[in-house]
Amino acid sequence: VSCTQNINTAKQQECQNPVTVSSGTRQSPIDINTAHCVYNPQLKPLKISYDPNNCLRLRNNGYFFQVDFEDSKDSSVISSGPLKNHYRLKQFHFHWGSKSDRGSEHTVNNQVYPAELHLVHWNPVKCNNSDEAILSEDGLAVIGVFLKLGKRHDRLQKLVDALPAVKHKDAAIEFLNFDPACMIPSCSDYWTYPGSLTSPPQTECVTWVIMKDPIEISPEQLATFRSLFYTSTGEKQKNMVDNYRPVQPLLKRTVYSTTS
Ligand SMILES: C[C@@H](CNC(=O)c1ccc(S(N)(=O)=O)cc1)Cn1ccc2ccccc21
Ligand SMILES: [Zn+2]
């Protein structure tokens, strides 16, 4: 069933025909209960190799703002860690709250962060393109990075300065030479589990890799995220905030950890 519905906000908005994936057995996001995580000594660090020349454009898709990458070659890829194949970077985006006591999609021992970064990669070994990947079991690998309030993130400022140019839904600008590796924490520890897209069509195609350490951004930088709109120009303006899905049941899944 595909209906155009806004991203699930905390109120789990439903469109005409509710599309809650109630039959889902591996939905995302989840709360990461560190006491129930299983230490897996075989888990290697994730290998990350991004080429800033693949960075193409920044756009407002009406759910979040997103930076799109050239993904016709294996030039910005991740591998190793829990992954059997290498995966190509397609885009990254964020989720954030209207206030700093909400915003992240995943939580850690029920602790919420004010925002969360998702770097979305697809499997070129199993799939021909990213649209096919969302329909395949191990089609996507998404790196999640928590954001906490603190000092200004100097390298992220280039992105923050570009946001006013994409205030409204469907706005897009050329955005070049940004290295997403600057948003990966220096500590390589992570949790990993099998999950889904957190927005429609919520297909169960994602291997999640959630970095343990958050990165820091300033209150001013987060305020700029909140200055974007869900709405197109001409519509009644609705601030783009609280674009996160509530946590979903873990069910029979195990979250693996790189640390005991
Ligand atoms: C995959 C959608 C587009 N959405 C995504 O690519 C996507 C990627 C990652 C996340 S997250 N937050 O989990 O990292 C969320 C969404 C397009 N699309 C293709 C077919 C399709 C059918 C219905 C609706 C949208 C559809
Ligand atoms: Zn996301």
C-alpha cells in the first residue's frame, strides 16, 4: 500500500488508509538497551572511504533536508564491520526535534539526543540501483550518528550556511565538495542490528550501524535546522521539526556491540 503520508511524527500520523507496518518483524528505530546487547569480538571496525567530489546537491524533500551523492561508481563506499559486501553512499540526512529533549530516532537506554544523522548506502553487489535496494533484504546500510549540543561543528557550518537556500519543500541547490567523513566520530565503536527505513515505505532492508559516540553541534546550528519548512512556498508555513519516528518493538532481534 503506498500512500503519500508525512514522515511518522511522534503522533504516528496516519494517512487515509493507515500504513502502520504492524506485521513488521524488524522495524526501526529502536531503543538500544545496552544491558541486552551482545558483545561480538568478531566485529571489525567499519571501513569508510568517501570522496568529497561525489557530493552533488542539497535539497528539502519535505521530510528532512538531504545531501545527495553521485553513486554510479564505487568511489564513496563503506565495507567490513558487520557488512558482507561494500555499500555505496547515496545520501545523508538528519532527524531533529522542536526542543533539545527530543529529535533522535534511536535512543540509548531510553536516552534521547536532540538530533541524529543518517548516512544511507546501498548494495551494488546485490542491487542495480538504490530504488531496487529498498526492496531487498540486505539492500541498504545506514550509519547513524547521534548529535548532542555543545561546541560548534566547524566543518558542518558549510552545510548550515546553505540551509536558508532550501527553506521550502522541493527546493534544491548545487552543493559540492563536502566530506561527510567529518561527521563520523573518532571512536569507531558501534552497535549493529537488522532493521528498516524509518519513513515510508518502511521496508525491512537496512543493516543499521549506530556509532556509540555522539558528535557535537552548537545550539545556533541546531536552530538553523529548525528554521526549515515542511511546506512549499505559498503554503501555510510549518516548521520542519520533530521529523523522527517513535521507537519500534525489538521483537526477536539481537543488537550486537563492538565493546563488552
Ligand atoms: C525509498 C523512498 C525514499 N526514502 C529513502 O530512500 C530513505 C532512506 C533512508 C531512510 S532512514 N531514515 O531510515 O535512514 C528513510 C528513507 C523512495 N521510494 C521508493 C519506493 C517508494 C514507495 C513508497 C514510498 C517511497 C518510495
Ligand atoms: Zn533517517
